[in-house]
Amino acid sequence: MSLMPFKSLQAKVVFLFCLAICFATFFSYQVDKIMRKNEIIHSKSEIIYLVRTITPNIIINHFVSVKFAIDQFGFERISALPKGYEILYENNENSQNAPHILIFNTQDSIGFQITHKTYSIIAQRPIEYGFIGRGQLWFFLGFFISVIIALGLIVLRLLYPLRQIQNAIKNFSQHANQAIYLHIKRDDEIGDLAQSFNAMSQKVSNVLLTKQLLLRSIGHELKTPLAKMKLFVEVEKQNGNPSASKFLDFVNDLQQLIDNLLEYGRLSSDKTKLNLQTFSAETLALKALESFDKSQDKILLDFKDNFSIQGDLRLLSIAFKNLIDNALKYNQADSITITIAQHRICVISESPPLNRAFSFYLEPFVRDANHETMPGHGLGLPIVNDILNLHHFCLEYEYKDGKHYFSMIFKN
């Protein structure tokens, strides 16, 4: 699990730089706090020493020496205690000859007050942090944060082409038959990546266009000869040729392969447009079952719920037909069962379990060893899956108690 909840690389970079700024600010604040505390302790000790030095001079009214000593320690006399001062030390001696001593500090200064009879003196000096002043400390912090922000902007600018590449890959995944060109002129690894993507995009789109043209050409070129062949075989069948029925099955199987190839070619392209309409599950079932007049006795229909479906009736009926056709081919029982209920159409058949994961069979022209001797070409389930994905519906599979359950779920 990632330590940062952001998926975007740019968001992670911004987060890290913000974290660095916060850390620098917190560190500077702690340094300022420690240095200020140490300086106050040091200044307090100096003031106590100064007060002890000048107290005898105050008692004997030798104020010139007092002023000289205060100046030597860097204090400046003021007329009154500053606003918002905090008392650090105050003597509680009640002796008549002992002066009243008060040590105070404010946010930026530290000072003292000595009162003896009618004489009073108040002095203060700024709190200095040894080799660096407080203003300098925050100046360096501001400079450091400015450098971090500048580096962050530079890094984000360097990463911006990655966002372009990401968007291009997303667009290409949706429109793979159209080459996408990235206009990124750079001499680093990102520039090389952009150029590699441009070359890959061009090659893949050319391959897909070639595949579509090939499928379209094969389909159209074979349709006419197949129609003539089918007509000829049917005539031979009527004339009593014993081999005509077998040849007719071959022709029908080839016709179905061509239809599936053309349909799969249309679905795999980005130009398929759905003819959306609202119809009932019963209408879809009747449309799909039209092609199975000879197998009606092998299909049991369990109709529980006539729910509404919004989609392309032609495409969904093709998906439904392919599920029924697969079930009839591989079924080892007397019949298959179709249940219709709760936005779900389920085709149930009995046969041994699949040898591989269900996702394996969703690839075109894929079949396992157990099915090689059976009729079919491995296009049925891929077509079903593509049609349902096109509608944002889904195909679910389950095997239990020796039965296969293929379900079309008509909920987004």
C-alpha cells in the first residue's frame, strides 16, 4: 500500500514539496524558540551581574558610573516599562538600603528596572541570537522556502510532458485505430519516450487498420461464393444426395465463422454506435431464440421476471445467441436451462469444468485441449464480452455442482 494517497505523480511531488516547506518552517520555529530561550538565560545572567556591579554606585549616588556600565553592556535607557512585558526576576527584599530590582523581557527585547528611593532607571536591549539575528533567521527561512518553491515549479515543468503522454495513452487506448502524435521536443529520456510512443502508435494503428480491412475483405469476398455453395448444396439435398446434409453443415459453420469475424471486427473498432432502445427481457429472448427452431426441445426457459433493458437489441440478441450456441455445443445433458430474473439472464449447461481461468476464454480464437475436437472457433465468448462491455453491462461465470452458469447482468 502506498504511503501517499495520491495517484498522480504531480500531486505526490507537490505534496512532498509542501511537506518540505512545513518541515523547514517548523524546524526554524523550533530553532528560533531554543535560541531565544538560551539568549534570555544568558542575558538574565548578564543583567544580574550588571545589577550587582552598579548597585553600590546607585546607593552612593554615583550615577555616571551607572550610565557607563549600562552602555558597556549594550543597554539603552527608556522612560517606562514597555507594554506586554513579562517578569523574569523580581527581588522581594524589604531592606531600606536594598534597591528594588525587576528583570523583564518582551518579544524582542530584555531589560531591567532598578528603583532606589527617588532614583529609578529602566534599560533594555534587543535579544540577539549570537552569530545570527532573529530577522536574519526568518530571512534565511524565506529564502529557503523560495528555493523549494522554485525547485518544485521546475520539477513540475519537467513532469508536465508525462501528463501529456498519460493523456495520449488514454486516448490511444480508446481510439487505437487512429495514430496519436506527441509534439514533445526534448533530448532527454522523456523525449525518447515520446518518440517511442509516436512510433508505437503509428505501427499499432496501421496493424489494426490492416486487420479491419482484411476482415472486411475476407467477409465480403466469401459471402457470395458461400451463398452460391449453400444454394447448390440445398438443391443437391432436395435431389436426394446423401452427402448434402453434411456439406450443408460445413457451409453453415463457415457462414457462422464469417459472420462472427465481421461482427468481432466491427466491435473491436471504435466506430460501433449503439442503436439504443428500451425493450423487455421477453423481447430479447424471443429475438435470440429465433435461430434455434431445431433445438427448441433442448432448451428449457425459466421465465421469472420480465424486466426492461435499454440497449441495442440486435447486438444483445447476438450475445444471447452465442451463449445459447456455446451451451448447446458443450452440453452433456439432455437440455440446457435459461433463467430470466432480477436483471439477469443466465444460461446453464452441464459439462466438465474449464481447464483455465475464465478470463482465458475471453480472448479471440482461444480454446483449450478438451474443446479442440468440438465445433467452434473461439469467438463466441469474446463477442459476448465485447457487446456487454459496450453497453456497460457485464458477463459473469460460475461453475458449481457440475454445471456452468453464464450470466448477462443488465445493470451498470
